[in-house]
Amino acid sequence: MPITLAQAKVGMANHVDQQVIDQFRRGSMLLEALTFDNSVSPGTGGSTLTYGYTQLKTPAGADFRDINTDYTDTVADRETKSVDLKIFGGTFKIDRVLAGTANGQINEVQFQLEEHIKATTNLFHYTAINGDKRIRFHYTGYDGHGRRVLRRGGAWYDVSPYALLWDDENYYLIGYDSTFSEIRHFRVDKISDLCTAGDGREGGKAFAALDMSAYTSAHFGMFSGTPDAAIRSPVP
């Protein structure tokens, strides 16, 4: 069953494991939004690193109708996809004397662990933004009663990511929205159920022609000041 990092932490008794998860959650809003599916178990008899899933291709429709008229038929469409999973992370070795030494200022094991978590998080961010992959996710908002709901009727967003921008205490993903065939931005903390959607990013020419300064001025003018930083992906 897919779970988030916050849900995974609840079932862990090991303090170090809980600490590692907390570091990942604090260091990456993308990892915080990601769901992990414990469906691949290498070495347990026949399992592989190829993950198959069913993706909603076209959502069902709904509409109003006049009296004595019929609704227009709509059919939700789905397709089966697969992706080869990859393992990433890091390791370190330190002398047992250093491992057993803590003078109140420097704990070598703790220091190495934190730095490797940062490196792993940075690798994930770099791969997610610079890799030639599309992503899909659900995007959330709030209804008139303050309840969190899924946008677009719960349909998946298929986006080619190109930049990560920080503005007014929020991260924004800048990407090419395949549904509307244009560059759009998405607040990272409103993204849920994030996963890859296949190889081959779309909208490379549109992003290469984008004037980031003009785009941020037009779309982020509602906030005070200008965006503090932007991480751009190279476009081939």
C-alpha cells in the first residue's frame, strides 16, 4: 500500500530510522509529497525492480443537462505502464575511535549521516528536475468550506519539470503542462501522489523561449518582492 514518509515513520521503532526520515522530510518538500509503494522486494523470490502500474489516461466527464435531454456519454480510459526502478543513496566508513567519540561539539557519525542525507536529497532534486522524465501528480486546493480537495476532478497532472523556484516562503515547480500544452507553475506543498510518468520531457522549446524574469513578474506579482531563487534545468 502506498504510504508517505510521515506515515512510514509511525511504524518505525528505531530512533535512527525515524531521524533519517525527519531529515528527508525537512530537506525536501518533493520527498514530503511523494508516496512510496512497498511493492518491490528484491531477493524474496521472483521479485524484480520493474514496477507496473495503471495510469488514468482520460478522466470521466460530467455536465449539466436540460429537461427531456440525455447526458453525453463519457468513458474513463486507463493504460498499463511500467518503469525500471533504481536504487540511490550513499555509504561511509569512519574509524571506530572517531565513531565512539563525542565531545559535545562534534559527533562524527551524526555529521556523516546528515551530510549523506543532504547529498541524497540533492541527487533526487537534480534527477527530478534535470532528468529526461515527465512526472504526474494530483494537485490540491480548497473548497468554499476550507476543505482540501483535488483539482481537475481528481485527474492526474502530466508535467515535464524544468525549474524549481522559491518565492514568499514557498517552492514552485515550473513545468510544461501536457494537458494545456503550455508552461505552468505549481506550488510544491499542494502536490500529492507524485511519481514518474515516463521518458521524454515535453515542451523543451517552450521553456527555452521562456523569459523567466517576465514570467515571474507576471505570475508572482501578487506576492511581495521578487522570487528569491530559481533552479533551472538545461534544455537540449
